[in-house]
Amino acid sequence: MSQEAVNGVPSRGKVLTMDNMNPNLKRIEYAVRGVLVQRAMQIEKELNEGVKKPFKEVIKANIGDAHAMGQKPITFFRQVLALCMYPELLDDNMFPEDAKKRARRILKACGGQSIGAYSASQGIECIRQDVAHYIERRDGGIPSNPDNIYLSTGASDAIVTMLKLLVCGEGRDRTGVMISIPQYPLYSATLAELGAVQISYYLDEENCWSLDVKELRRALNAARQHCNPRVLCIINPGNPTGQVQSRQCIEDVIRFAKEEHLFLMADEVYQDNVYAEGCKFHSFKKVLFEMGPEYSSTMEMASFHSTSKCYMGECGFRGGYMEVINLDPEVKFQLTKLVSVRLCPPVPGQALLDLVVNPPQPSEPSYATFMKERTAVLAALAEKARLTEETFNTVPGITCNPVQGAMYTFPRITLPQKAIDKAKVCSTHANHHNLLTCLDHFMSKCICPQEEGQVPDMYYCIRLLEEEGICLVPGSGFGQRKGTFHFRMTILPPTEKLKVVLQKIRDFHLRFTQEFS
């Protein structure tokens, strides 16, 4: 027998192997939780075990997780959630009456008046109604139909669901999806999983990461040679770039999408995170309807929001929603069927979303505390956005656009040629057991061409992690123009800790540049 036998039965090896698994999954990369984060967690473990490092803690500035960075929860939200989770507290005098009233309303809408029961697949009806009312208030009275609202497990789940509906075809007829570069890796990862074609359009770094319709048209025309472009994805305010689109830009994008018969996906999870003077959030739906029936009655669109960002930062509850506009009724039936397969979004996340879209009102006892906490969070983020931009722009070799919105900065770093050459050497001769030099492992899984612009900023970020304990994400994980190098950093750490992070990056960059000069 050529194969080892167990109890006389030949062993045929594993049923599932790298050779026979779904090939699309091997193409997935998700940089914000990639190899650098794995190494950061390893270093944290080493520090806890007493291993000596040049630093005392790892600061993970790689992801927009507000509470992990020290942001305090909004009191009213947690009070109501506590009451929903443990209804016996409704008899406790320590909770304000408006919190109790909200909890009773939410519990009444739950099966068996328990937040532990399944909900309708589309989400609890009264919460969908509250979301629709929120959208109407936000958009100046433009109607919103609760039947077009789908509650979701964060915005990410709804985005993936919508892309599943949109992707079809084979070969040159395969669905093409336009995504911005730099982009949030959820999009590239999902397109890889679904076997769709990624159509990259570049944001203009020289003009504060603005979006130019000429670039959209260039990308679209080039893509038509090898796929069927059907979808345009927009992130506003931007991630990782932090730009806020002007109303004129949004109008131009809508006209382009209509002219080219594209389905529009508007990722608006940072809609409360606008800091720069002269910038304002405009929802795509509002602009669409204000452009008149020619657009509002025909344009197919889905927009997304989440409880994870803005002033809430409640990432772990996985609450979110999607609103669909002008969807074919038969396709909408299929969408409802698709979300039904997962039974329902997490009910605690739905409850939290209800509080976000229907917060305390001026006449209620919790209003003053709520507004104080909300204002403080957003004011602190605005100050940290300013501080980050100003600090980076004092460092030779780092240039940073204004952080107009969202929670991140995406500065460009100028790297000496010797550092670029060193990264290429590491890429060729790396030891896979040493994450300091595992760039080839990183590259071997990357679906992008192995070209300049993919490796050196990874090498830079690994060195920064090992020498200063700062975990960032290299720009190559989001996409960037060939020959440019960046990193993404969240602005979420508390102000004093953020100052430490910025100083450490400054010191490292100067030292790194000197080493390879």
C-alpha cells in the first residue's frame, strides 16, 4: 500500500486542502487585520511574558475601533441596552424614565418581549420605521419607506449582501465593480470572494483626495474591454483618505452613474464625522431627489450606515442598515429571501441602532447628558484630526492632506531608494518564521501585480511596529498609485496618547530615512 493505513483502511489525506478549496478565497486580502496585526498581538504576548522591548505597550492604530482606543460609551445607549438585556432593572430607580420607556418599546417589539428572540429577517418593524424617520429628518423631509430599510450586521454585511445580488456573468460578461483607490479592503476582499472584476478609479491626492468624473470615465472605458461594469461604489466621508465630497461632486457622480447605467452604492457610515471648515455631509439620496424625478424615479441605489462609527463607536454590537431605492420588485423579493437565510441581524445591535436614529429629545431627562457626550466626542475627533495633519506636515518626508472627515489619515511617505531596494531583498530572501522579514509571504497572497508600491511601505510598517510598538496599515493594503507609499492611521487614540504616537512615528521616520540615506 502506498498510503499509510489506519486499522487496515488506507489514509487518503485531508478532504479539504489548499489545492481543492474555493480558489476565490485564496485571493482575499484584508490588510487592516493582516500580518502586521498578527505580529502586534504576538508582541503583546511577549511583553506580558516579560520579554524586553524598546517600548512598554503596543498601540494598535490600525483599525477604527473607538472603544478599544479608550472612547467611553454614550450613557443613554448603554442604559437602554442594559434594561433590554435584564428587564428586572426596569424597577430600579437609578435609570431615567426616558431610558425605561425606550427599553419597554423595544422589548414589546421582540418575540416573547425578549431581546434574545429572533426578529423578522429584515429587522424589527418599529426600528425600521424609526430608521426611515431618521432618514427623512436628515434629508429635509424627503420620504423614506420602512419597507426599503434592511437592518444588518453592521454596514459590512449589507454591502456584501448587495454585491452578491449584483455579481453575475462569465468571462467578458462578468460584473465589474468600480471602487476607489485607495479603498477600504472590504470591497476588494468581497469582489475576490465573489469572483467579480475590480475596476479601480484613483482619487486625486494632490487635490485632497477629491473624486474626478474624468477619472471615473477613464476607468470605466478601460474596464469595458474585459468585463461588464455595473456597479459604482462610493465611500463618503472617505476611508482611508478622510475626504468629504462636495455637493457638486455628488451631483456629477450621480449624473455619471445614470448616463452609464450603473447601480450606485453609497457607503455613508462616517456621516457624522465631518470636521473641516467649509465641509458638510450631503447624503447621496438627498442630492439624488433634489436633482428631480429624472433621477429620483429611475436611479437604482443602496446606501449604508452603521452604529460602529460617528460618535457612537459601538463596533462590537454590529448594528447597521441599508436603504434601497428604485429596486426592481422581483429583485427586492430575492434580496429579502437572501437575508432570510441568515435568520436576522443581532437583535442587541438592532436595539442600539434604534437609539442612534431616535436619540433623546430636548424634552426628555437624558437629553442634556446625551448632547454633552456626543458633542465632546466629535469635538475631540476634530481636534485630533487637526493635530494629526499639522504634526505630520512638520516631518520631512511625510505629507498629509487635511483630515476633513471619518477617523483616519493616509499620509504619503517618501522612502529612500536604498530602503526600497532593501524591501525588495527582504521580499526575495525572507524567512517565513520571522515576521520582520515575511514580505514575500505577504506578497505571495496579494492579488495585485508584484510591482513597486506594494512592498516598501509594508517593510516600513513592520520596522515601525518592531522598533516603536506602533501598529499601522501600509498603503499597499488599500491600493495606491504606482511609485507612491502611504500608511493608514486612525486618529482615535486619546489626545495625549495620540501625541505620543505622532512623536514616535516622527522619530522613527527620521531615523529610518537617515539609516537608508
